[in-house]
Amino acid sequence: MANNQYGEKQWYIVTTYSMHEAKTADNLRKRIQTMGMQDLILRVLVAEVEEDVIKDGTPTGKKKTVNLYPGYIFVEMIMTDQSWYIVRNTPGVTGIAGSSGGGQKPTPVTREEIEPVLKRMGMIDETMYDRYNVGDQVKIIHGPLEGTEGKIISIDKATGACRVETVFFGRTTPMDVDFSEIEKL
């Protein structure tokens, strides 16, 4: 449902107190449910990922949850007076990024800005593939090859596998990476 009678769904950045992201997101989800706003406020995300616990330079075999953006919650919604009111008046919400106040509605986050956040969380959707083509220059944003740049030589949408041609030690080398690990330059 990309469009409905109100407009297009878009992502917004909601600010909250650091360390209260999960509680504020939970408060918002409850308000959405009790006020029947599921058609307008679609997703509420705290950008958390699991990372290995490392002690003295060695992985312990344990995992910890890390918040990638402390103080922020990502909300996908269709902006109306009602959805905006519900979000900004939820306990724990301190503001919405891109809102200048004075009744001005906030500016949504662009697709290019939200995509890396969603990818880091493993949330890939079909529309993300539309922006990438064989020959595009990309940067690897996660994993052991993080920071490496190269050119896409193949994309398998079914498996999410990408082959990226990079230069290592002066030689052109193809590397297999997951689609969630690349960002267009």
C-alpha cells in the first residue's frame, strides 16, 4: 500500500531520550493499536543489531544488542494531521527531526538515507534492488570488507548475493557480498 486517500508512506526520524528508545517505541506501538492508526502509522523501529561481545580482543561467544542511533526511533507513516499528532504526543517523544516547530510538519527522510539503516537491520525489500545495477560503484558498509569500494558485476535478487569487483594489492578481484552490505556511491 504505497498510496491511499491520504498520501504516500514515508520514513520520519523521531527523537527521544537516549536509553529510552525501546520504551518510547513500545509506547507509540500501543497508541497506534488503541487508536486504530495501523493504516497511517505502519512501522516503528529502533535501529538495534546483535554484535559479538569482545573481551581483551577475543570474541566471548556471547552477543549484545547495540543501538545504532541512540536517541532516535524510525517511524514509517503516512503524514496527516492525526498521525503527526499521535506520534509527537506519545510519552517519551521529544520531537521529530525536520520539524521547525510552529505547526510545521516534518520533512521525511529520503530513501537514500533510510536504506542503509534498514539494511543494517536486515530489512531488505524489493524496491531497494531497483536502485542498483550492474556497473554501479558501491561501498561495502558492513562485515569484514567494510570500507572497500568496487563495481557491481552481478546481483542475485533471489538470494541477495552480489558480486563486487574490487582492487586488492593492485589486482582486480571479484568478491561475493550480501546485498545488505553495500551502499551506492
